[in-house]
Amino acid sequence: MEWPSVERAGALQRARRVRAVHGRHRDLPEVRTHRISFISPARPPRVSSSCLRAPRPDQRRPHDVPRHHIFAHSARVFLLLLLFSFQGRRRAVQRDVDRRPVADVGERGRAHGRGPHAREHDRAGERMNCSKYQCYEFQPEGGDVGETGVTRKAMKELLGALARLHAAGIVHRDVKPANLIVSNVDDGVLKLIDLGSAAMCLGETPMNYYPGDGPADPRYCKPGETHLIPEGCPRPTKDNMKKLWNVHRPYAFDVFCAGTTMMQLAVVGLRSDAAIEKFLAEFCGKCNYDLVAWRKEYGDETRGLSFAALDVDDGAGWELAQALMTPERDARITAEKALECRYLAAAVEDAKKGAVAR
């Protein structure tokens, strides 16, 4: 018997596999690659008898499966495992959120707490969520837990946080109720979180600061104003950062978002995503950034809008909201100046009364 060479055996084996895959298997002798014990010029390699089985055209062996099929199956299994892992993590986060102490805000804007046990939770902070008609436990020192007291205290601390950020040359770029938390370890102080979109606009080196559009939430920022400095401006450097700050006032981006946040805190009927988007479309479109005109045109009770929190002190709340949401950046009030308005001065008086009462 003449032993086939290694090259010949490999050629026969490849031909048999190709024809088996494409359904045109022929009666080719099955010859596998030799299992060589040793190689010597004087002696042919020994071949095991199990390597010379007769072919079976109706049977596809595991080694006949194309490799790209195996890779595709493995990829599908990996993606399914990744999806299940993500869904499990999302459910765990949702369970953690659902267990947080909350105070429901009723139709009349009164906060109904769940009792003293809600304060026993030792957490770093509770997120304020206005989109679901809920505000987390956040009580002003003066005892007013309605929209007026909550709005005054929240805006006082929010604008204070923005004033400190802007003094350091930082623009937050994502001011909204979802990024406000109430700290339980600092006597219920409101804190601004999530600086992932923030820009360093002053200092030695600019960070996340460039001309043109950038990250922005269209539900809270001014429509069409998604930039800190307009397109076509020179790229910020150490030498021109101060000039760009004074000329284009990028910090005014946060001030407008703070005004939208104030409207959502003060007016219960604006706390859903659809309602605040509709408000911005009406206020910035047909009403031309005029809150008085918007109230006359769209502020009827049929939409469930109550403006008691803005009407206090002869409309002091409307004055502050209008100053925060002025369309021109040059005329828009700064966070530091907004802290001196008479609407927030009442919040300071409430804090003093609460301190005396304790």
C-alpha cells in the first residue's frame, strides 16, 4: 500500500470539507492529516487506522460547521448576557430610588410628608424630581412647606451655588431639578450635582469650552442657545479667556436654566416634561419672552396652573423669573445679583425666624 503524502492528504481533506458544506459531497476517500510519531527520511510516517474511515455524505461533523457561524452565535450569546446584566442593574437602581423618603405634592401645592420616620434615613442626599409631581423632603426653616417656601429656599441655595461656580469660572450647563439634591447631613442644604457637562471658562487651561453648540437640555435652556460662545469666535486660550467671559457672558446660560427651574418649582402644573416643553414654546415663541403676556394668554385655571407662589409680595416671584429668563444675555441678571432681589430676601427672613424659633 502506498501511503499518501502529507500535502496530498491535506488537499483531499479540504476538498471533502468544501463539497460537504456546499451540499455537493462526492465519494471521496476520507484521508485526514497524519498523526506523525516521528519523521525520518528512511521510514514513512505511521498513520492510525482510525484516520481511514469511510465517508458519510448524510452526516455533517462538528468540524464541518463554518467558523463564522460559530462566531455569530457566540456574539449573540454575549449580547444577551450584556442586556440581562444591564436590565438587572437598572432594576436595582429603580428599587433604590423607590425606597427613598418622599413627600407628595398635592393639587393645591401643599407637601404632605410621611411623618418623622422619613428623616431617620441616613443618606447623603435625596434627589428632587419635579417631573412626577413629587418633591423630596425639603422643608424651609420658617415652616412653609408649600410652593412659596420651597421655591424661595430652593432658588436661594441654587443661585448661591451658581454664584460660587461662576466666581470660579465654571459653567454648569445642566441646571434642572433632576440635578438638585437635598443633603441630610448638612441640615437639609440644597446642592447642585452632576458636573459632567460643566465647562472651565477661566483659569490656566480651558476645559470643555469651545465655540459652537455643546451639551444642553432643551427642556430648560433658551431655544437656540446651546452654546457658551457663538460659532466663529476664536478658540479659548489662556490669553483670551477673560475677554471671552466678559464679552459673551457664558455664565448666562446657567441663569436662564435656573429661571425655567424656578417656574417648574413654583407652578405645579408645569412639572411634567410635556408641560415645561409647552411652556417654553409658548413663552419664547408667541409671547416673545414676556411672562406677563404668557400669563394673560395661557395662564388659565383650566390647565391646572396656580401662580400663588409667584404672586407673593406684589408679584416678586414674577420679577425674579423674568429677570432670569431675559432673552438677551447682556440684559440677563447674574446669579450673584439675583440673590439680592426682594423675592429671595423673604427667604432670608424666614431662615432667621426659624433659627429664633429653635
